[in-house]
Amino acid sequence: MSDQPSSSGQGAQTASNRPGDSPGARPSPGAIATSSVPYLLMRRLRAPLMTLITIYAISVGGFTLIAGVDESGAATPPMSFFHAFYFVSYTATTIGFGELPGAFSNAQRMWATVVIYLSVTGWTYTLLTLLSMFQDRNFLRAIAAIRFERRVARISEPFYLVLGCGDTGQRLARVFDRMATRFVVVEKSAARLEELDLEDFRTDMLALNGDASEPQALIRAGLRHPMCRGALALTNDDDANLAVVTAARLLNPSLPVIARTHSVETAALMQSFGKSLVINPFEAFAEHLMLAMRAPGCYRLFDWLTAPQDSALGKEHEPPRGAWIVCGYGRFGRAVADRLAAEGIKVRIVDPSPLMVSHSEVITGDGTESAVLELAEVRSAEGLVVGTEHDLRNLAIASLAQSMNPKLFTVLRQNDAANGVLFRNFRADLVMRPSEIVADECVARLTSPLMLRFLNTVRRERDAWADEVIHQLRKRSGARTPTTWSVRLDDEQAPAVVERIAGLDRPLTMGDLLREPDDRHGRIEALALLVLRGGRETLLPNDDFALDAGDEILFAGRGRARRHMAITLNNPRVLHYLCTGREPPR
């Protein structure tokens, strides 16, 4: 998907240098620092306030110079400064208490008339200026920045920074929301933030309208917050994502960072900062395609476990090993063509620009022209990859190619999530959606490291093994994507288990954990996929597998199975019943 260079929410960018900034540091364009609110207020109200002060000074001064008159008509001294200021104050605010401290002379009344018109004009000017200021975008940004920083500072639970809210960021935000995980968004485009506001999130979403490549925006969003658990650089700008990795490593070295990139060179720079995890969706998809070609069953299992919740088990894809055509030799086309060529498969490349590619035949032209596809020998080809940056062009090329060779195994690149309905209704064997690849990889890395280990194992196994895993999972969760979760047998996540292991002569087994809490002869609808003990992996442990404190276990099954297992893990009385078949003594 084509994400815009981004960063996120309702707030403000950085506006002025902070203590410790270099003297020549340039404020962010259009950014408003929190400390600038009083400055903005005084700057916009400077002229109205000066006008009011001048009107008040002239009005009060006039009354201190104009003589009054008593009841007999004799002249009296002018008002004192206090009485003059008092009269002007209640007159200018249209309260009106009459002529105080005594009746006015005609000259004083004439001056009072002038004061009334002057003060009403001055206050009207001031109030209109104040109202216009509350419609000023920069002032509203500054106010929003204050509120945003205060809300971030009050976060008391773990959260993640989602830096860039294009298709990938929005998908990840929805996933975090389903998981009831807090997140803070930084997005450069106000339009994308407005789209995000329309989402019906269950959790409290905080968003900052700022540039993620700027360190102050990251700090404001909570990069140094003690509850921040990770930063996800998901913009479509490799330079911005590199800036995020750099800032995170220097400002919070222990914070996990996952960055998206489309460039091998940028990936190398990111990894030079140490622990950063880099995701290249084009390279990742090319690996998936090769997995489908080498072991279709393993790819089917991999695709099912990484699919969105409640997705149906897809059919088995087996890409052919005959000649392939790659239309569009950009970042995606190059990644796929290189992998196909490395497998010894003949590749013909179609691209409008002249290319020098050693391992493939190149046809210069537009894939939307049948003559060009004829030159690429589309009628004898077995596979087609269409990977330009324009969705409608990709659909047009694939449609023309399929009309010339209906048996083509077709791989399409979908750039924009908004075009999903078009791609779902097109007959393509595989669709590469970068936003899904990146978002799913981010979730797996951050929330289920054991799942990553298991998926890496899937890539190395044989089809027969994968088919058996699918069979076992379908027995427990049906044909829909199973829920996956991991458990560590420690005092925090499984206190009842740890207590029983410490006091048992007989080992506690995997089968004990998989019993129904209210009927030990029944089984919960879950399958143990992996046990990690001391760095050693055990795949698909059987019911007799003996558990030990500190084990990390990956399960897959129905959501209710996870809830039932939570009862077993935390209730010693239930676990005693499951292990012995007897109720524990009171």
C-alpha cells in the first residue's frame, strides 16, 4: 500500500528551540511549541490592549481636567483620578451607575459621550480580535499540544508509538485496538488524522499532528515515557524512518524499534544502530512466494496463522516453475525477479525504461500493450508478476495478460487499501499488500516472539508436517484463523502452575493444562505449537510432555479456550482437580 510520508493525531509539532538545542537549530515548519502559547496570545492582543489602554488613559485624563458643577450652578474642581477611573470603568463596560460622585456639568457630559463611543469601539475591537484568535490554526495547534502532552504524561499503562498513519499505520492501529493495547500516533498529514478520528476505537487513542523525523515530535509523543514499549516507524519515506531509528537509539537506547524500508541500503544503515528490526515488505513477499513454490503446504499454514482474525483457511497455492514475466522492475519487481532467477527460473522483465539486468531478458515497453506482452512470450509463460506503483495499471496489465493466457499464475501488487474491493473481485492467485505484511510482522514481533520462532520453523519444514499441523488446528478451531497466545510459567502469568510444580512428585504435563476446567475428561479447543525452555525449542509437544517453571508455551485455538486456560493457570483449586480428579480439601 502506498503510505504517505507520515507521522500523527490531534496536537502540534515542535516550534521553538528547547534548552539544550543547538543555537542554530531550525524550528519545525508550522510547528508550535507549548511555551509559545502566551507569546501568541500577547502578540495577537498587543494592538487591542494598547488601544484600550490609550482610550482609558485619555478618558480618565479628560475627567481629571474638566471642572464639574454643584447644585447651585457654581463650578467645582475636576474629578479625582480614582473617581475618574471608577466612572470610566463602569461606563466602558456598559454597566452604567449614573453620574457619580455628583451631577455632571455639560462639559463633563459631553466628554462622557465621547468616552462611551471610544470605549465601546475599543472593546469591540478587542473582543473580535480574541474571537478570531480562537479560530487561528497555529493557536489551536499550540493549545492542542498542551493537552496532548498532558495526556501522554498521564498514561499509566504500556503503549506503542505508531509513527506514520498511512494504510499500514491504520491497520496496525486497528489491531492494537482489538488487542486492547494503548498506542500513540504521530502523523504528518492532518487529512489522515481526520480519517483516523472516524474510526470507532474502543481504547483511548492519542494522536499528534507532527513530523516523525523530528526528535522533538518523538519526545512529545512519549519516546522517553517510562511506559513506552516500542516505536514503529511506518512512513513511506525511508529517510524519515531512518531518522526515527537514529533518534530512538540516541534518546532511548533500550526501546525496541521496528522500521519499514524499501531500500537495502537504508536497511543496512538502520541495522548499524544495533537492535533495530527492519521490515522490507517487498523482500518479505518475495520470500513468501519462494516458500509457496518450494513447499505449498508450509506456505498455506504460514498464511493462515498470519491472516486477520476469523479469516478462512485459504486454498493451497503452488506457483509454477516455468517461465515468468515481471511487469514493472521497481523495488518490488526487482525483489521478486532476483529470487526467481536465484531459483533457476527463466524471467522476462517488462518495463518502460531501458534496463541492464544480467540474469533476465528485458523487454522495453508498456505492459498494457498486447504487442509488448507478445514480445515477452506471454502465451507460453506460466507465471506473471505485476508490480507497478499504480493499482489500476496493475489490474489492466493482468487483465490483458490473462485474456491472452488464461492459465497464468498471477501475482498482483496492491498499493492502496481503498482499492481492496477491486482486487478481491479480480481473479489473481496472490496479492501483495505491503501494509498487511508490515503490520502483521510488527504485531508478531512485539506481542508474540514465540510465534515468530514457530513461523521461522514453518519455513524450514516439509509439506507433510505442515498438513498435519493444519489438520490438528482444524480439529480444534475449525476452518477459521485460530487465536494464538503465549504463556510463561512464572508467578505472574501462571501462579497456580508454578505452585503445583514446586510441590509435586509427579510432573505436571501438557495434557493437564489442556483439560476443561469444569470437566477434566474434556479438552479445551487448543493445540500447543511450541515450548521454549532454556533456548531449546520443542515443536508440537504431546500430552505427556512434562512442564517446568519458566517454560514459554505457544498455543493456538479458539478464543474461549484461552479464557478457560486462564482459569487453570491462576486457580490452584481448579488445577488440583484437573490433575487428580478430586476436589481439594477446604
